[in-house]
Amino acid sequence: MREYATQMEAARKGICTPQMEAVAKKEQMSVPELMELMAQGKVIIPCNRLHTCIEPNAIGSMLKTKINVNLGTSRDWKDMEMELQKVRDAVEMGAESIMDLSSFGDTAKFRRRLTQECPAMIGTVPIYDAVVYYHKPLKEITAEEWLKIVEMHAKDGVDFMTIHVGINKNTAQRFKKNKRLTNIVSRGGSIIFAWMEMTGEENPFFQYYDRILDICREYDVTMSLGDACRPGCLEDASDISQLEELLTLGELTKRAWEKDVQVMVEGPGHMPMDQIAANMKIQQTVCKGAPFYVLGPLVTDVAPGYDHITAAIGGAMAAASGASFLCYVTPAEHLRLPDVQDVKEGIIASKIAAHAADIAKGVRGAMDWDRKMSAARKRLDWEEMCSRGIDPEKARAYRASAKPEKEDTCSMCGNFCALKNMNRILDGEIVSIYDE
């Protein structure tokens, strides 16, 4: 029998796990330093003990910002092989986490393939799967059945689960009294709200929270405290419903830590730029430094088809202000299920946001990548520039599409290239430009 149930318990007992060793090396920090942050709940390593092919990664505001990729089947898009191709592409492009949001078909088969084959962290939302699994009207699902789905996902090897536990009957009443422009936009939040309204019962995830924590502790599943009341438009940002739920999530974070269960807290969706930093500070205070997982935030509501950009702007600001985990947003957000190309564009946008934030936060090693790129630019080493780029394939394609007359320049500047001319003049050469 293991000396510890969860990574958090191991850290608190001073036990160095193989996962901690791997993470410390990636993050350029010592194991004792990492363990101290984990013991406090400020860093997590989502790693279900049954997900044996995982390559461990840690999430925390002082570490490299990680990104999550949402995917999964739906009633209108049933191609499991396409979803698996998205998974492979996402892992190859450096995504640390895959979240299966499947809501149609053989969801268990897809989920189990992920935990058997995918080295990234795997997350799920049990509420979605319960509706698919039980094949009956929402109001007929019992509290016990909701909990059984959580246990089934844990046994399938899922590393973290979004549990919409912060919305309870009291929150729901407050929500109904304080009208929103877009109501509840969280799928899981809307489902559990509807269930409570139809049955008159308390949210079972809230009522039986200790049982859920016991399941998480047994399998070392990280609790991702879902934000059922996240704002779905700028006008609803930072309202009473959002903030009241956050206060509840702070209390639930403490209760999870008492059982050595790792926790991250999910954050806002749509939010004006001038509110982002304050929201990150409030979360860090209320949830005592637990890692913050944000969707965007999307900083404007008017960019369908370009929401990977609106999310990248907000994500960079959020991560620079303390968020540690960015959920990617694709150009298809609000419009349709993303295809393979949408997934790629969403990942690239999120990676740019995450890296920009890491530089701003002073994360160890973050600037090294930029220094190497700049050195390659100074040398006019075009292949190294492309290979070090965040999307080498696209960089090479652009370069090949407009070949310059001289290989050491590009078609924009040619002999007017400032780098080329500065290198030459500082080496004592004559610079002529026009007659070269």
C-alpha cells in the first residue's frame, strides 16, 4: 500500500513522488520548493493513479502557464476518429491538458481511450456524461446517480473533473432575483440549475461534497471547482452571482484541502479588460492561492469567428495577473464544434497568450526562448527562426510563398534589411544597398 493517497498528501508528508521529480525538472525548480507549494495547495499535479501513460505537469501561478484543449463528440458531430485526431494534434503542439466534453455516443469508450493512450492530463465534466449515460429525462436522474458518474470517471483514470458544486439552492435564488442579460451560460451550470428547479432538491454535488472528496482522494483526482455562474457577456461580468459563487468555492477549496484533495478553481468567461486583474486578485485571496483555471476571459462579445483572439488577449492579461491554466478558445466558439484547423488556431493563440504572460511574471526560463529567437534573427538564420517559432509549419509556408532575391533577406526589406546592414557595417564592411 502507498504511503500517500494523493500528491498533496505526499507533499505534506515530505515524500517525493516520481511525478514531483519530473515536474521539478521541467519547471527548473528544486523538489523541496515544489513540495512546499503543493503542500499549501498553490501548485497541483493532476495525476490519477490509474492514468499510467501520463507525462506529469504541474499547474500554479508561479510555474509555466499551461493550456487545456476542449473537444469531444456531440449529437451533430459524432466522428470519434476526428476527435482522436484532434487529441493527437493537440499533444504534438504542446497542449498539456485535454478535456473531454463529449455529450453523445459511446462516451465511456472515448474517455477510456484517452486515459489509456494520451500522455496529457485528462479532464471531464461528469454532469454532461450523466445525461448521456442514463438515457432518461433530466429530472428523473437521482442524486445517487449523479455521484455514481463521478466515481465511474475516477475509475476510468480521469485526472481532473469539473464539478459544478458552487451553485446551490441559495445561489439559485439569488440568481433569479438579480437578472442577467445572458443568464447562465455554463452548460453544466444550466443543467444542475434546471435539475434543482424541477426537483426542488439541493445540488447533490454540494449536498454530498464530502463523498465526492472521498472519491477524489481514493484515485487522486484533482477537483476543478466549476464556475456555473461565470459571466457570458461583458454586461454580466463581476456581478453578484459570479462573486457569490466564488465565495462558496473558496469555502469548498478549504474543505478539499482538509482531505488532501488537490483543487483548482475555474474562472470567468467574458469580462472587460479593466476588470481582469481585480478578478484574479479576488480569486487568489478568497481561494488562498489555489490555481485559477480561466476560459479566456473573452474581452469583447462582438467577434464571432475570431474569439481565439479575444480570448488570447484576456488570457494573457489573466495569466500575467495570477491565473495559471488557460482553457483554449477556437475561432468556432459560439458558432459550431471546432474542426482540426480550428483546434490548431485555438492552441496557437492560447500558447502565445500563456508565453507572453510567463515573460511578464518572470517564470524561470521563459525569456530563454525569445533570446534564442532574437539571436537567430540577428544572424539572419531563417531556418532556425522558423524552427523556433510557435508554429514552424506556418512560418516556413510564409517564407516559401514569397522567396526573396537574396536568401539572407526577406521579400519585405530585401537589401534594406536593418539587421543585415547593421551586421555588415559593424563588421567594417561597406554598405551600398542600391547597387548590390
